[in-house]
Amino acid sequence: MIPDIVDSGALGWTLGISTRSNGSGEAKLTWDGQGKLNPDFHVGMGSPAAALETVLNRVVRNGGVSPLDVPVLVGVLVGHFQARAR
């Protein structure tokens, strides 16, 4: 499946979103060494509620999600799924 939307260059992160004809789809996030070391990624993992509130306030202020929000949001997701896997 070839991504319909690709956003790269967000501080070492790449986001690909693919859609299927039946209305389903998938998102794939990848990161390099720079992305893994990003302090915002670790904030998202360690303090998800505070991180999400910070992102929400920025979205309300700016009217959309910025590439700067990607590491925080991925950290929240990674932390959530790691906790579920235990």
C-alpha cells in the first residue's frame, strides 16, 4: 500500500497515511535516531495527560496540529501501547 499522504522532516519523524477503496486505512509512523532522542517524545511517554493538554492548547491557539506536535503525540501513543502490551 503506497501512502496517500506523507509528512516527513518533522524533527526526525515521518508519517504516512494510506486509504483503501472500502474506506479503511492505516497510519505508519517511523523515526530516526534524532526523533528517538527528542525530549518531547519522552514527555509524551512520561506525562501523557500534560502533553496532550499542551498540544490541545497549541491546536486551539494555532488552529491546527504543527509538525512540532508530532513527537509529543507519538510519545503518548507509544507509551499507551507499551503499557497495554505489559
